[in-house]
Amino acid sequence: MANDVDVVIIGAGSAGLSAAKAAAASGLTFTVVEASHRIGGRAYTEEFAQGQPFDLGCHWMHSASLNPFVAIADQHGFSYRKDNEWNQPIHNAGSWIGEDERAAVQALSEANDKAIAAAAAQGRDCAVADVVDLEDPWAAFHAYWFSLGVSRDIDQSGVVDVCAYNDTNENWPVTEGYGALVAAWAADVPVTLNAPVKRIRLTAGGVEVVTSQGTIKGRTALVTVSSNVLSSGRIIFEPGLPDWKSNAARKLPLGVHNRIGVMLDDNPLAGSDRENATVMLEDDEVPLALEVGPYGYSYVVGVTGGRFGSWLERAGQQASVEYLVERMKAVWGNDIAKHVTDRVIVTAWEGDPWTLGSYSAATPGNAHQRAELARPIDGRIFFAGEATSSEFFSTCHGAYLTGIRAANEIAELLGGNR
Ligand SMILES: Cc1cc2nc3c(=O)[nH]c(=O)nc-3n(C[C@H](O)[C@H](O)[C@H](O)COP(=O)(O)OP(=O)(O)OC[C@H]3O[C@@H](n4cnc5c(N)ncnc54)[C@H](O)[C@@H]3O)c2cc1C
């Protein structure tokens, strides 16, 4: 680990990695220390089998026309689908729903969006659940999709934060994996792995960062860990974090979004136009969105969010797989279960000690805390990471942009290109 550097960067997710590149471009010296055995953080791709990548974290390049990872994907030869519309068939209580019901789902979604925007425009930062229609027959369906987008439930999320997100409605999935893309882009960044930071001390000359592999001195530190890690107290600050900072981290908690992947021996639905479904076994049940054989791969993926995702994560891997297979059978018939293999990847982001959740959502009345979370302490401890983004929070490119922002703040302070 380089010592006596301009900036000690804590965390090698999208934010820490972009900060390292921006620091290098400004002529700053730096060290990146990462707790886990790999880079990428919540951007992480594994292979089910050779040539079958599966994203455990981010997968969609959101707001694609404003997303720097689109150009990075082009540079690194990654492909992506240009999806703009989400038009999944819906399977409810034993059958596919028809056009009239689809129109009702769409109408509810539009009415709810309007109600959320109206409350936010009036500066009434209430919970989403306070303004959406909870009596509509499709309320549970809407709440489920909201929980996937935000990772927390409608009663836990404030309307102003929801509306602050800069959404161009272009969500482009990376075929070879968004995590693989981040790893390829950042392969040239020197990172010390397996080096969890335990303490950050302010000293007369700057900072001392105590890791499991030794202590590093720096003029500044850049903290990019998730808001849940920050508020967990796993990193001890000396002196302690000021109240305004720990309060900001607590008011921007990460919720849960998990992905359940199950490998099939082949895809019996290949070529059908019904490979995707949002499934409810009964009215009002928490739905599950399923994709069978995305991009011609042979696996099924189901996604959960919010409190339900948290509950299923704690129920464990086997319970998650059984939950998904039951819903596959309900939609495509019992025979589909014959194709299910024992190769599974089930994420558990809430239990991951280095993230403690999936992505941040401001609690009602707390959208302004993102700016507080981004604010440096004493001109020496800086902050980046998705939760500090004012318009692209919860995303990989949002994290990337905050890393550059924080590295530039440090370069300005110390005088870049020295
Ligand atoms: C299931 C899921 C689906 C998602 N889908 C999308 C999507 O489709 N599109 C999208 O844009 N975004 C998506 N996201 C969100 C996106 O992945 C994150 O917002 C982004 O990757 C966060 O980057 P970050 O650098 O802020 O934080 P992280 O990636 O969490 O990086 C922080 C790093 O700090 C490390 N760390 C923690 N504690 C310590 C310590 N004590 N010492 C040293 N290092 C430490 C961690 O190991 C981690 O590597 C998804 C996330 C999840 C979980």
C-alpha cells in the first residue's frame, strides 16, 4: 500500500474506482483500500457456466443517454440492449391478464406517478404510501415494482427523493454483465484487497487510516462505503462523526433488492413470446418478476425488493429458489421444474457485511440529506458513493459521477496537477 498519499480512497466500488482514476488524472497520489477480495462492490458479475454471465448487483445502464458507462461499454466491447419500455406480461391467479386489465395497471401507474409528482411539487415530502391509491386492485402490483426500483417500500420512501431522480426512461441492460464491465474498465486501478478499514483518525497533518493490513497516512481520506456501512459504526472515526453526518447516513438507508438465479438444463420456452412474467399466485399477493433465458442464456432470474426481499433473504437460499420455482410452475406448468438444475446464485445484499443492503432511498422529509452526506468534514474527510448523488442515486453511474466529484474537490483543495 502506498503511504503518505494525497488521498486514501476507502472502497473499490464504482465511486472509489472512478475517484482513483480522476485523482490520477489530477496528479494526486492515492491508495485504494478495499475490504473484500474483489473490486466492484455492488457491481459484480459471476458466471453460471462459461459464457453465461449473471449480474448479482447492477445490470441496467439507467438514464442511458446521460450514463457514462454507455461509452465505456463501447470502448470495452460490451454489448447492451436498448430497452426503453417495460412491458412484461402479467400472470395473476392462474391466467395471463387481458388488455383491459393491463390498461388498468397502466392507469394506476400513471395516476400514482402524478400524485407523487404533485406532492413533491408542493414541497410536501410525505411517504409515497400517503399519496398513491392503496385501494386499487393493482395496488400490491404497483408497490412491488416500486420496491424494486427504490429497494424500500412505499411507506418508507419520501416523494421528493423519488422525484429528484433524473430518469430519462432509457434502461439498457449489459448483456455480458454490468459488473464485468466495471471490472474491465477499472482493471488498471491499483487496489489493496482484503484490507477492511477499521478507523479513520484526523491528525495534525491530515488523516491516518487504520486497516487490517496496516496504517496509511494521507492528506485526505475519501470514504465511499454505503450509507448503511457508514451508520453501522463498523468504521470508527476519531473524533466521532458529527451528528449532521451520521444523521444523513441514517436517513438514507439502503433497502433490499435481491436477484434469484436458477440454471435450467435448457430453456423450454426459447422462442416463445411469454418468457417473461410478473406472477401473482393470488390477488394481492406480493408479485415476483421472472425472466426465463434472458439474452439466450439458460437461466431464470427472479427479483425481490423491500421488506419482502429482506424476509425472503433471511429465509435463505433454498426457500428463495423454491419460491421462484413454485411461480414458474404456476405460469408455465409443472413440467418446467424438470429443467431446473441445482446450480443457483441467490444474492443476499442485506447480509453482505461490506454493503448491508442494496441501494439508498431517502426516508420521508430527508431528500436533502444526500447533500449532507456528500459534504466533507473538516476539509480532510470527503464522501462519495451512490447515496451522495443528488440526481443519480441508487445507481452505478451515479456512484461513478460522485467519485469524480469528490476527487475534483480534493484536487482543488490540494492543488491538482502538481
Ligand atoms: C441487486 C442490485 C441491483 C442493482 N441494479 C442496478 C442497476 O440495474 N443499475 C444501476 O445503475 N445500479 C443498480 N444497482 C445499484 C448499484 O449497483 C450501486 O448503486 C453502485 O454499484 C454503488 O457503488 P458505490 O461505489 O457507491 O458503492 P459500493 O459498490 O458498495 O462500493 C463500496 C465499496 O466499499 C467497500 N467497503 C465497505 N466497507 C469497507 C471498509 N470498512 N473498508 C474498506 N472497504 C470497504 C465495499 O466492499 C465496496 O466494494 C443495483 C444494486 C443491487 C444490489
